[in-house]
Amino acid sequence: MTESLLDSVLAISREAAALATELTAGGVSALATKSTAVDVVTIVDREVESRIRRRITERFPGDGIFGEEEAATTSDTGRFWVVDPIDGTTNLLYGIPQYGISIAVVEGDPASWNWTALAGVVINPVSGEEFWAERGGGAFLNGDAIHVRRPASLAESLLATGFAYNAETRTKQAEVLARIIHRVRDIRRLGACSLDLCALATGRVDVYFERTLSAWDFAAGALIAQEAGAEIRGWNGASPSRDWLLAAHPDFINEVETLLVAAEAHFELN
């Protein structure tokens, strides 16, 4: 039987998760910093991405690869593999069991923020949870179908978000949260965008929103959330991008978007 695209993404993701578990067995330390002193990379990030790239090239030599730790490669097929080898590196560094391997296959160039996701997988190597979706095929957690939840009201909604590496931007993001926290049930900052979107897909949170994301942060998780019934929006009607990503139940997203836009209007976030 011919292996489907989703089967291939699952196989590569599972091998990557196993490698991450092996590499973290003796503890992890920071290898270097990237954009700021708090933006760290470990040997696990680099070794896992290297393994993923090798497997993609073996199976799909004409496809491009757009990953966090190495330079993008070109595509002869119009398809790209969007790879975050460890989403939640700070959690990994501190031994917090909330990090994921995130791989999506898309049509279109991820660098242009204009693509169509075909398949996506997010695996938490510590919990063993495997989230996956194929375009038009629904979303699944360890083989069971999952669905986004519609909160009864804004006051009963649980929001998840994240923060930029830049200290000034982080401060402004915290000020935005201070303007809305009294309007919602509570806010969670769990430290891994891909897993936050999967949490939305399973109904563990009701909203996910964030700025300053990269394509590899959300390509797989956004497809999983969409296939679970969520709506994904960018800023002011645009596609999701570094500028903005908001995800929630379609019947609820307008209300929460109005709240967030009003809060962000007070601050210039870059």
C-alpha cells in the first residue's frame, strides 16, 4: 500500500520525537542564543531538525524545507515542509514537559505567508500525545477525533497566548493582557504555540492569540485547529502571519477579536 502524505509526516515526526527523548535523557543545556539573550537554541533543536531534514530529503527529494534552525531549501514541486524541531525550547531547557515537534506540509512559499496546509503533525514527546490533521479530513489526538469548544460567554473563556523575545514588545503584550484579564475566565501562557493550538483543538482552551510568530510555530497547529472546527484569522482580515494570529470557535471569534483589537489599540506593538 502506498504511504499517504500524512503517514509520511507521522513517521518522520515520530522518529524525531524518539530522538528528542533520547537526547534529553541526560539533561539539556543552552548551546547558543539567537535573536536575544532569552532566545536560546540547544543541541536537541539542531540534531532533531537535521534528522527531520534528512528523512524528508530521502522520501521527497523535490520538496522544499522551511525550518527554524537551518536555511530554507528550494522546492521543485511547489510543496514545502515547515519544520519546528522543538517548539518550546525554553520549556525543554527547564525540564517543563510542554514542548513539541511540529511538522506541516504546505503548498506555496512559507516565506511569503501565503500557503495552503496539506497535512500537519504535532507531537509532545513527554506526554506521548500525537495530534494530526490532513486538509479536509478532520483533526485527531492519538487516533480519536477532536473538536474545538465554544465557550458559553466571554467571561467563561480561557485564553492562551505567548510573548515575543524582544523585551519592549513583551512588556507591551503584558499591558494588553492587563486590559483584558478582567473580562475573561483566565489566561494561560504555556510556552509552545503548536501545542497551544492543539489545546484549542481539543477544547482545553477557548482562544489562542499571539504576535511575532514564525511560520514554523503555527503551520501544523493551525491546520489541526482548523480541522477541529476553529477559525484562524490574521490582523484586519489578512492571513495569519508574524503580525497576528487569532484562533477560536467561529461563533465566538468576533466577540474576542473586538476585545483584543480594542486592547491593542492603546499600544503600538511591533
